[in-house]
Amino acid sequence: MPRVLAHHDFIDTPWKNGRGVTTEIFRMDAKGQMVFRISSAVVTESGDFSDFTGYDRSLVNIGAGDMYLTHGVASSDGPGDVLAPMAVTHFDGGVKTYCRVSEGTRDLNIFCAKNQYFASTIVRKLIAPEFFPVPVLSNTLIFVVEGSLVVQNSERLQFFVQQGDALLEESKESRLQDRWMLASASNQTCVLVTIVFRATDP
């Protein structure tokens, strides 16, 4: 059954490079090591990203300002690839990455241990109600960036997800195929990030 992850229960941890704080939304470990994580952080100044060798990384710019990412360069040299608000990018967490910002913004990060986990990340603007198919053998997390969300599953159970909260459905082999109805809980557009993730095939 889906469960709401409230933002006041999220865990804050220092960045590996000590330059900021990460808010951990969801995490999975195996044998004492992180294999999957969804987190968010406020980026207030330009600088190097932390080294996450061994992980594939997806990043969504969920703030108001542009981010400029330069990969494989030892400094801020080069113009960098622009990541506009609500855009998604994917890169190797072990490649040296410099981030330049002209104003503060916020990002959403998805880390998958290489050859162990896979994730598909999509940003959607919800203007009218729509159906969302929930895969049976994958985990599904919906993070609400703006607005508030009402979700109704196939059993007609409803879940209210506020801005900054998430809705999680974890994989269970016994779970039947589900289809959620997503609708804004107010008159404003609701902005969501949907993440479907699972262990890779052995």
C-alpha cells in the first residue's frame, strides 16, 4: 500500500565535501552500503560536486535558477551545460563535476549503485487529472515540487501529498497491477517528479 513520506521526517546530512547539507528523502542499503538514494539540497554557491564514484546519478533542477554543469574538468573552466528549472540530467557520479549558479536554486538527486539499481525519472506538470500506471515489480516514488496532490489508487483509497512531501509504493511480488489517478488538490498547477526504480537483473 502507498505511504506518504512527510518532509518533516526527512533526515538532513552534511555533504561529503562539507559545503552544504543534503535532505535525505528515501534510501536503500544492502550489506551496510547505500545502493539507492533520493535526496534534495539547496545550492547557494558555485563549487565542485561531491565524489560519488560507483554510482549513476540523475539530477533534477527543482529551483528557480539555472545550473551550469561542467564534467571532467578540474575547475570552473568552460561554459558548462545549462540545466534549466525542472530539467533532468544524468551523469557518472565519479566524474569530477563543477556546478556554477548565478542565483540560489534547489536540486533533487537520485543515486543508483552501478550494476545494482536502475531508475527512470520524469518531471510532469499536472494541469488536469491523469492516470499513472504503477509497475508491479518496481518501486515508485512521486515527489511534489509545487502545489499539492491527491492520489487515488485502484482500491479507491486516497492519499494527500503536500508540497515537499513524497508518496512511495514499494515493490511486492504479490501486489497486483495498480493505476493511480493523480489530481491537483487546489486550483493551481501541480509539479511532480516521478521516479520508478528497481534492482537490476542478476
